Amino acid sequence: MKIMKEMKIMKKMKEMKEMRWMKIVGMKKLLFSLFSFSSIFSFLPFSFAQVGQYAEIRGRVQLENSVEVKLFAVENGAVQLMSTTQTGPNGSYGFLFVPATGGFYTMEINRREFLLYLQAGDKANLDILNDGRAVLIGDNTKENNELYKWQEASEVIRTKALVMDGNISTFEDFFPEFEELAEKTESIKQSINSGNPEFDNLLRTKMDYDMDEWFLSFLYSPRTKHPEKSDQIPYYNTILSEKKFASDDVLRFPGGIRTLRLYLMFNRMQNETANLPVSYDLTYISHPVLKSEYVLTVMKGLKSYDKYEEYTRLYGDYLLTPEQKKQAKVIGSKLYQATQGKAAADFSYPDPEGTVHSLSEYQGSVIVVDVWATWCGPCRKQFPFLKKLEKKLQGKDVVFIGISIDDEKDKQKWKSMIQSEALPGLQLFAGKKDSKITIDYKINAIPRYLVFDKKGNLVSDHAPRPDSSDLEEMLEKELAK
């Protein structure tokens, strides 16, 4: 059986013999870059069990010079880079990868995007002509043959809407051509028949979103002439409808999030509500996943930590999944700069009984935060000094907060250590999976001590350890203010 699998691999490599540059890409990571097929058998680190699961893309770029070719997967309405390669001397390029699921993938060449639909075992042969157009060559799946009927029919409109290089189109030529394509769209939809009903319905849905995206992209891109209200065509009245916000289908397409934002921009422009808050947009989006992805996208565009905190307070509850919440924390971490005298980044964690406490609750007192874990020997060595310091400052306006970053599985161990060590102050559990404090304050080693003043500002995010008299002096200085 193993010999037969090896023979299959050798046959595949023989088929690709003419290719000068191919990337072998795993589901999430690059496996190896190939310059010659002699290196395939020596260095190709994939399991023989995966033979037949790979999707293959190859073709030629008909440009004089070698160019970079990027491959992207679609995740939640946006593209994520999977791999990059260079074309060979004859313009050839290729990718071999295991698709996580059947879906759309894009390639970017010279700032132009080219779309394909791939499942495990599929092959796509796509040439890029010297005029920038893409054409299927040789054997391709029925799904991609149907996709490229639409791509070819919409080439002029798509290019005028999305490609700005040398593009001098205005609404005067765009609107008539757009209406002509709109008239053909229904008949193209009816002709779709790949033998894969799920794909056929998905492509029909994509065509509707495509038309809206191209129309709106054209309206909101720089032009020498823009339409007045009297120039509007009937298509304006078809763009906004409840059904477009009732499903998260748009997130299956490369420009999904962009399309969603274009819809909402169009709605604001039509209703002259440009200056209203994000909550106005959310009233038009009925699907909870669309709401959450939209909020996350808006947060990615924030420029200050103050705004991030405001948006987290107002819209944080719309974030549904752990991954979305994690992304939001990363956004906040990038915006927050732990600066002495500046407002502290807030956090909230449960105590052993499950009651949640926030740093901001204790504003008005000087606060000492000890970030520790049960497995940390140096942390435990500081416990006697910490207890001694708390006893010495008893009766003064100082709050001691311990933050554990143990794994969830060690939560009971944490509770037991609080009792056995008679740890002082308020003890909270952050856990590795939800340690906002470690992200915001760039904590990569423990023990770590932080001090905050009575106004809620950071005094030090690298405060002295309790075994040093410097920590007591820092606290007394803040108490005296």
C-alpha cells in the first residue's frame, strides 16, 4: 500500500515537471519551497496519508519579468495570506495545499486579484494574460468553469470598479454598461449547472453581492466626475434590503467585510446620517455573526486606546466567539502603551467564589498587583515578603490584588495555594486563555508587580519586588500625595 502511495506521488510530480516554482503549503503553514523536483523527494515533509487531499493550482503569468504570486484563503469575509512564490523563467507558478474546507481562494499578482473555488483533490489551471485577464486552460473543475463564465461576463465592470491603474471611467460610461450586465445576470444564474448544487447556489448568491460591491466601489472611488441625484439609475433602489443582512453568506466571499461596510456607508449617505455612532449601523444588521464581525472590523480601525476602551464598553457584548474576543484584546494591546502617569488598562477577573472584580473598582486607593502562578518558584519566594508588607501597611489606603495566570486545569490548585499560603488581599484568576493583563502590560515573565495611583494611573508596570524596600517606598510616596 505504501509503495502504491509513493508511486502516486511520483506520478503527480512527473505531471508537474515543467513547473519551475511551486510552493507546498499545509493547512496552516508553509511546508517547503521547491526550486527543482530533485528536492521534492528529499525534503517534502507531508504524510503519505494526505495523498489525494491536496488541491493544486498552476499556470503561467504572461509577463516579461518574474513576478510575485500570493495565495490567500478566505476567513470571515477577508483574505488571509497562505503563501507566496515567484514565477519561473517561463512565467510558471504553482501551489499545492490541503484545503481546510471547500471554498473560495484568491491569488494576487501585480495588485490584481484572481478567484478560484477549490476542494480537496481539485486541480485548477489558470493563466494570467499580459493584459491582466485570467483564463482557465486545460482541465479544470466544473465549479471553476461555471465561476469563470461569470468572471468573463463581468470582466469590464469588475475592472472599472476595482482597478484604478489608468482607469478614467466615470458614471457616464459605467452606468449603461452596468445596467447591461444587470440584465444578463439572471440568465447567467439560470444557466449555472456544475453538478454541485451547494456551489451553484453559493455562486448565485455571490453574483448578487458582486454586483452591489462593484457598483458601490465605483461610487466611492476617486473619479473625475461623480453622479448627482438626478443621474441615479434604478439600481440604487435595489441595493439595501433586509435579506442582505439576515444571513452571513457574504462572509464566505473574499470581499465580504468590505461589501458589508459599503452597504452601511451607502445607507448613511442616502439617509444623510454620516455622523451617527456605530449603533446606528447595527440596527440595520439582523444576523448576529455579521454584527460581531462588523464591530471587530470597526475596532481594527481605531487609533487610540481611549477609543478602544469606549468601543469595548459600548459594543464588546456583540463579540460572540473566543477568537473574536482574542482579536479584540490584541487590538487593544497594540493601542495601549503602558506609560507612567497615564490611565491604566482595566481588567476584570473572578475571585475563588466566582465574583468578578475590576481594577477600576478600586480607583481612589493605591493598588499593588502581583501577577503569579502556582508553578512559579520565584513567585512563591516573594509571598512572605508580600504578607509582611501588607501587614505593615494595614489601615492605609492600599489594595493588594493577586492575579493568577495558571492554566484552567490548575484552578483548584490555585484555590488551595491561596489557603495554604494565607495569601493577602484580593486573589483573582486570569488564566492563560483570558489573560488580558498579560497582553496589555506585555507580561512575558513572572513574578511581575504593577503599581497604580489613586487616580487610576499607572505608576510602574515593572515595580520592585516585595523583598526590596523600594516597593514600600514607592507605595508610601503615592499614599502621601
